[in-house]
Amino acid sequence: MSDTGIARVYATALFEAATAAGSVAPTGADLRAFVRALDESQPLANAVFNPQIEPEAKMRVLAKLTSAADHLAAGVLAVLLEKGRIALCGEVADQYERFVDQAARVIEVEVTTAVPVEPDVERLIVERVRRSTGGEPRLTKRVDPGILGGLVLRVDDVLVDGSLRARIQQLDDRLRTADVRGGKT
């Protein structure tokens, strides 16, 4: 099984336990906080990932760090450490957050425009995506002057290219394949 598959197994078990315990948000927040701490603290990362440090010492460090944390987040981190899979904690947190988003019916929407999106246009996009999907859109905005005008909308895996660049390309393709004859008929 791949690391992603292993992380998904841990995240699934954690999400199910957190859902049953009514602690989905605190569990995810504490798990993400630990991952952030690993990213931001080289001494902590060295202590956790160094193979020369005894597992018991690592477990004591982890227990101290997670003493005030959600018990489910602390528990999954302890199991990951015990099983030699603590390096997967970031991926477990990512998978866990995907499960949270799926349960909340969060829809990832990426909007690319030539200029920044005006607030009224942003509200219109969010409302239309909400109506058509039944989910709660999470908007990511990108500016790409190369699209010239219009917008490119990606909703999960569906791409809608309403850019001026795409329209010009379509027109160019039509003109290249059109049967255009000069002269009189």
C-alpha cells in the first residue's frame, strides 16, 4: 500500500472516531497544529525524525507536546510514532481535512480572471455554484492577464473556460477549417 493509502486509512479511522465523539473540529485543529509545529521547529523535527533517538524518548516528547491536545489527535500521533509512520502525519492531516470538507459538502472552486474579481461578481459565482451543486463553495481566485478577459472556472474536476483567449482560439480554429472561396460565384 502506498503512503497515501496508508495515510488515508489512518485519516478515515480518525475522522470516524472524531465524528462519533463530536470532536471533528478540535481533532483536526490539533492534528494540524502539530504538523505546523513540525514544519516550523527544526529542533522538534530533529527530535521526532532522528532514528538515533530512542522511541521511548520520542514518545515522551510527543506526550508532553500533546498533553493539552484533543485526545484523538494525540492518540493518532502516538500510533503513527509507535508504528514508525510519524512522517505521514502531514498527509494524514491533509486526508482528514478532505473528509471534513466532504462531510460539509465543501466544493473547491478556482476562478481565474484577467483582472481581480469584483465582490459582486464573486458573490454571483458563489451563489450559482451553490445552486448548481448543492454544496458550499470555497473560492480560490487567481489573476492571469493571459486569458485577456472573461473567466476560467474550475469546480472540483470540471473546467469551464469562458475566457476571451479560448473564444479567440475557437474562432481561429473555425477560420482555419472553413471553406472560404474567393472570387465570383
